[in-house]
Amino acid sequence: MTGPEPALLRRWRNLAMAGGAVAAGLFAIFDLYQWALAYAGDRFHNDFTFYYAAARIGIAHGWPSIYDLKLQQAELDAIGSGIKIAELARYISPPPVAWAALPLTVLPYPVAYWTWSALLLIALVLAWRFASPGTGAWRLVHLAAAVGWLPVIYGLQLGQPGLFVALGVAACYAFMKAERPFWAGVALAPLVLKPQLAFLVPAALLVSGRTRAFWGSVTALGLLVIASAIALGPSGVAAYEVDLHFGAHRRTAREPLPPPRRRDDARARRLALPAHVTSRLDAGIHARRRTRCRGASVLGTSPPDRRRGRCPRPTFSHSP
């Protein structure tokens, strides 16, 4: 009775992996289609537009000016983006992000965007190669699943440098396996592009006793921070601090907007319902609408607009 059991378990495992491979592949294809669809709808509706504009400002006006909102607006107009600088639409990333986009400013914007996107895809493939578990063709399932994962495809669509950070962490892991700890720390230099994604990795190296890797990361990141401070100068650093303070305390990022007036409210007033009954009705309405919004976002569909008393369409916001 024990003989057929390993073969049966192996069969079910293979079926499960095949099902996972099909699901991952379908999600990857769907997400790539959505990416192309979003670009076709508005090719400037991404964060790379701000990196590109900041790099052009740095060339024309100097790096201390990359956080000047008037210059940002002028560059956005010059490339024909139609974007207006607002609370959630401005460049607030560290200077190395603009430096990374600097070589692409010699290209027309569409070519620059797809070149940047190709570099992000290369970073994804390299990170997968360095850190993906398993052997053989099954590793491709992990790659397809990564492309099908919402945070990855969302970062690709917006052109955010998160995959460069992922590549740095994966390269750190590869160097640690090769017993080259100092270079493992140096490989974490891309953390400066989007520090909030992996800022605990150097601390984890220190706590785990990998001091050479820790000091390698301190060296690489420290040099980039010093170079950024020199390039910005006192005025640029002050402007960056203002933008960071704004990003941390902006109302739209931390507090919900007041709900719109609804026909339900008028009906409740006409019926002269008690206050506690009206508040419970409002809470139930909000909960149902939030559920519809989440369901629509998961399925990739657009919910009805606010004019019908429904949840609003998602709006664009730039994150550092």
C-alpha cells in the first residue's frame, strides 16, 4: 500500500505546479496587455515622466533646481505631457533617480520611456536569475508569477525604479553566496533610488553579523548621499526637505476626503430618522461601496463614477 503513494503524490504535485504555471502565465499576459492599454490611453501617465523632466531641468538649470515646481511645469509642458503640477503630481524622488534618467534625455520621450521600461525588465530577469528558487524550467513559473503580480506590473507601468532596488538585493544575495561580502554590500547601492523599499537590509546585515557586507553598503550608499548633497547644494537640499515634509504631511495621502452629498441623506432627512439610525445607514452604504471598489480594482475593471453615487475612478499619484 505504500508503493503507489510516492507516485500519486508526485502526480498531484506535478498537476498543481502545471496549474500554477498556467495561472501565472495567464496573469502575466493579462497584466502586460493592461500595461500596453494604459500606455496607449495616456503615454505620460507614469512616474518616469517626472524623472525625465527632472533630468532635463538638471541639464538646463543645474541640479539644485530639480525641485523647482515652476521649472517642473515648464518641462512637462515642453514635452507635451498635459500634466499639471499638483499635490500628488510632482518630482520628489532622490537626485540619483534623475541621474539614472539622464542618458535618456537625448531620446524622444516615447523612445526614452520604452528604453527605461526595457531596463526595468532586464533588472527583473536578473533578479529572478540571482534569487529564484528551484531548478530547470520550473523557475520560469516564478518569472511569470512575478510579472503577473500586481505590485510588479504596477511599478513597470509607472516606470518606478523598484525593480532596480530588487536587483540590488538579489545581487547582494548572489555575492553573499559567492562569499564576497563587501561587494554584496556595494550591490545595495540601488537602494538610494527608492529607500523605503529595502532600507532595513543593511541593518539586517549588521544584526546578523555580516559586518563586511554592512560596511560595503554604508560605503556605496554614503558616497551617493554625499554626491547628492554636493550636487544639490544648500538651496537644493532645502527644497528637497520641503518636498519631503510635504509628502509626509499631505492631507490627501493621510486622510479620506469628505463623502459627497447623496440622495440617501436627503431621503433620511425627509423621513426625520433619528441621528443614530442615519449614521448606521451611512456606514453601511460606505462599506458596500468600498467593497465594490475593491472588487472592481481586483478584476481590473473601472467602477462607476461619483455622479451616480458610486466609488470614484482611481486618480494618478506620483510616489518617490
